[in-house]
Amino acid sequence: MKNTPVDFNTVRRVIAEYNLPDFGKATIREVVAIASQLEAETGTEFIRMEMGVPGLPPAAVGVEAEIRALQNGIAGVYPNINGLPELKTAAAGFVKAFTDIDVSQEGCVPVSGSMQGTFASFLVCCQCRKGRDTVLFIDPGFPVQKQQITVMGYKYLSFDVYEHRGESLRDALDRFLAQGNIAAMIFSNPNNPSWICLNDEELKIIGEAANRYDVIVIEDLAYFAMDFRKELGKPFRQPFQPTVARYTDNYIMQISGSKIFSYAGQRIAVAVISDKLYHRKFDGLTQRYNGGTFGTVYIHRVLYALSSGTSHSAQFALAAMFKAAIDGKFDFVEDVKEYGLRAAKMKKIFIDNGFNIVYDTDLDEPVADGFYFTIAYPGMTGGELMENLIYYGISAISLSTTGSCQEGLRACTSFIKPHQYALLEERLKGFSSEFGIEK
């Protein structure tokens, strides 16, 4: 490659310094570090699409509530491990208002971001029953969740749901769950990275499978109500956010403030455990902890050991944001629709320069525009495309790290700046010219 926006030899040297056997399998944090180092060394502005970090201001109602709590001295008081009562009440109300599912306040548990929520969920689920030490990932998904399983020493299996949409999902689930070693299964909806959205028929299939095989479902709702094709986000009005909780009592929802409220920096979320699962006793938990139910072990044993509670002031912030949304005073979905507008612009630029969208359809309709989209280039693997784009000052992660069976990259819309659309167009024209497709 000649005359690339980022010096060719510098890129080669920096990548080599990280000693990665396969650059296409680099983690999100490794790609972040490489892109940041190249920006610093070369002075070349990068178009950053690798990390799913919110790119909008945090919700003011949360900031104001947290400031008030800090001014009132809350930072000097340990939080109750069960959670702030006001947050538990607001979380249960939020679930009712936007999913139409009833859940008790005791099962709404504050966690230090959904990352901690899934870690604790994996840990408890895999301790419930002897021989059930494996988590099934309905992929593609968030790569770090598999790393969590590896850290704990458990096992995981996965399949690409894009190849098993609709009724064929039932057969795929049966094939894995019939083995008898699955403790839990996890999926995100909308999906990170493909942005496909499982519909009610598919969620019913998952729920029925969970009931049939007595498996716990972990539903990652990091992008709650962000399917912008529907008018979601109106409290107590249809359509509601689709959820597997409509079809099974074996569920844990993870609802994070990071994306929907742009409150990522304070690491705040709630794990919502169904009433039935919260009060259920398991032999494995009884033997390990000398008693307790799923919910009490989750809170008083696991979360207590992990962090001894969740940031006290951030709980006040999340409670205020939930309550304002329930009361119709804060339209959080309207605020985050900006991501969909960015995705539409970015997709067009990529397509105009010879790229294609990997996950382009959602059953019988085009995939939504949102926080993520997926791209591929003719004749290149995901790893090759990922490395080649680095020379053009464009960073993203390979779909292979997400459990996808497709070749391509995940692109995040959150960091694109207004002036960078023209820059992206310019660089992709150069890229297409270099690789044989001039526009």
C-alpha cells in the first residue's frame, strides 16, 4: 500500500509490538490501544468505530439527582447491598411501564454496570446444579461476556442466530439444550453487533425452550427500546419492548443506564430477577452456601463478594432517570435516535464505496439503523479488512470475536463527529481505489 493516510511502516511496527498471533482476533481494548497509539504517534485523526461507548451527553435528570445525593453526604455512607429502596421501586416500575411485565422490587438488584450483572449471573447459574457448567450464547454477542466465562473457568457453546431465525431457532436450541449441560443461555436484543431484533415469535421459542429444559435465560437489554423502527419508549403504551419474560419465569434481565441514558461512566445497571427464580432453591447453592435462594445468593453472597454494593450516588441517578421516564417527563428513546441517523449516513458512505452490510435484513425487513452496523468488503476476511482499514485511519473489530460465522466488521456509530462524514468518504474512496473498486 502506498500513500495511506496513516504511515504504513508505523502501523506495521505498532501492531507488531502487541505481539498478536492474529490481528483479526484482537480484543476491543487492544484495538482501542493500537488506534490511540497511532493517533498519538502520527497525529492522524482516526475514525473510531471499535468501542461501544456512548457519544451523547449524559441524561441531565440523572446528573442532577446524583449531584444532590453527593451534596447531601451520601458518598460517606455504604450502600445497602440489596439496593437503594427508591431505585428498586423505580426499576420495577420501569419494567412494568416499558415491557408490561410485573416483577417485585426485591428482584431488581443494582449492579456496577451490566458487565457485573452478567458476571454474577453466570457465576450463580453455573453453581445451581451439578453437571450444568456451560452457558449457551445465542450469537453474535458482546465478546467480553465469553471472557467472563473463561475467567470463571466455566464453559460455553454458541451458534449464529442469523442462520436460525424464526421457527428454525427451535431446532437449534433443542440440539444444544438436550445435551443436559446448559445452565443458562444469553442473548442481546437489539443485538450487539448485528442490530437484528428477535421478535415475539422467537422470544416465545426461547422461553418455551427454557421451560422445557429448565434453563435460565439471561436477557441483555443494553439497548432497551432502541429498535427505532417501532414507537417504543412510551410508558404504559404498546408497543412494548419485546422480552422473553413474557414466555418464561426463568429469566434475568440486564437493564443498563450506559446506552439508553448515556450514563456509562458511573457503571450503573439493574439485574431484574423474576419472582419465581428469585425465590427458587437449588441443591448446588444449598451445598455451597448452606442455604439461600437464587436471589439471596446472588445478592448477599456473590455481589457482596464482588463489590460490596453499587455506587451509592449512581443509584440515585438511575432511580431519577427511571422515574422521569415512567412519568413521561423524559423521552429517553427520542434522545438516542441520533445513533440511528448516524448509522444511516455511515452505511450509505460505505455502500457507495464498494462495501456491503453483512447483517442487512431482519427476517422480512431491512435491519434497523442504530448503535451498531456490520460491514464487509469483497474478497477480504474480517481480519484482513480490519487491518487494511487501520492504514486508512479507520478502526473497528472483527465479527469473528463476537461469535459470528460471517466475515466482516462491527462498526459503532457513537464516536462519529459531524466533520468526519466527509473524512470517511475521502478515506474510503482511497481504500476502494487501492483495492480495485474505484468510485
